[in-house]
Amino acid sequence: MTSGGSAGLTPMAPVFLVDLFPGLHAELMTLLRRLEPSEWNQPTACALWSVKDIAAHLLDGNVRRLSFGRDGLTATPDTPIPSYADLVGHLNRLNAEWTAAARRLSPRVLIELLDFTSGPVHAFFRSLDPHAPAIFPVAWAGEEASPNWFDIGREYTERWLHQQQIREAVGAEGLNERRWLHPALDIFVRALPFTYQGVSAPAGRSVRIAIEGEAGGVWTLVRGVEGWRILAGWEAGPAATVSLDQEAAWRLFSKGLDQESARRSIRIEGDPRLGEPVLGTLAVMA
């Protein structure tokens, strides 16, 4: 098991991932440019979306970031969004509208537009104060306000995940090296306190999360007076230890495993009541 640090707990540090975006985009462009025409229509792990639909969704992400972030465009939703479920529904509708319209675009046009918009998006991310408030909070972490570094980290996980889904659909090797996957996992685990918000335990009780593999690490959930918080590292005597490999971890956090498969993929030692909520963790808007 990859320890992710020495014994002892430390606060979760900000993660600055802006410099990874150009390389991640280059990997995507290399992949898309070598696809055969039939591969663009391959189904993916994203329900109802083909490889081409995911590429179009990534383009939508670029266009939205430039329009709403860089250029200050404002848009009022058609209906109120009073709850998390309403927000998910609103985003799903926006995504469906875009991908349906983008089916009129050729793969070549999608590649050219992705290439054209990615540089300005990366420049925009670099221009932001990483500690200033982001325009979009990270809702899957339960936040109503987030710093830019966390919002950008969320963007990294989305782009990494969707490229991973394309790679899986066409039989290409995944981006599982520590350089690419560990930052995604480090962002994903920050959804755990929100997952555990309804889990009761005495103050000081802890749950160790051990992700095994080259890109893995160890994190610990600790119950405080006001709720749970996630810390890096480990200490002796957790109430529960949840262990899973890195492949199962990213799939679990991104809704890529059903509950039965997820249960077969993890090992829980100690109190199952405190370990099993990990199965419900989502670090995507779903």
C-alpha cells in the first residue's frame, strides 16, 4: 500500500494544478487525432454519450469557462435552483442541450475548436489568484464558496475523467500514472466530509481511507465538534479503515461503479457503520 506520507495527520493543503492542463490537453489531442471514424461513435461509461459527445462536452466546458469566467457573462436559470438536486438537474439539461446541438459538428471541427479554446482557458486559470473566491463553488464538496485553486482542481478532475472515459471506450491506455491520477484522487477525497455529514460519531473518532497503488495515498476523516474533516496521512487506532485500489477509487468517486461492484472492491476493517458511507461518495455532479 502506498502510504501517502509518514504517520501523523496534517491539514489538507491547497493543490495547484494549473500547470498540468497543457499536458493533459496534449494527451487528449493526440488521442482524438488518431481515432478512426467509427470510434467517435463508440459508447462510453457516460450514460447515452458517445466518444464524440464527451469531446463536445469538453468543448462546452472551455466555452463556459471563457464566457462566464474570463468575460463575465451572466445567465439566469430558467427555473429556481433551491437544492443540490435542482442544481444537478439544471446542469444535466444544459449538458444535454449542448451535446445534442454539437452532433452537427464533425470530429475535425470539434478537434479544431478544442485546440483553439484550450490555450485561452489555461491562460485564464493562470491569471487567477488561487486563494480568491471562485465564480463557481465546488458543490459536490458541500461548499457554497470555494477558492479558485479548488474550483480549478475540480476542473482538472472533470477533464481527466472524461479523457479516461474516452480512452476506455476506444481501448487506449488510461492516464493512470501518478502524475495524472494522484492529483485527481487528492481532489476527489475532499468530497468525503460532505458524504459523512449525516454520520454520527463521538468527537475524535476517525476513519482511515487507504488507496493502494502508485497513484494512491492515505487520508483520514476525523469527527470534530462541528462535523467531519479530511486530513492527510494516518494515525494509530482509527475506528474503521477503508482500503481499495486506485482503479476502484476513481471509479467509485465518479459514479463508475454500481453499489454491488463497489462493495466487492473495498475492504472495511473495524466499525462497518463508519466505513460503509464511503460507498456513497461522489466527487462529480450526479
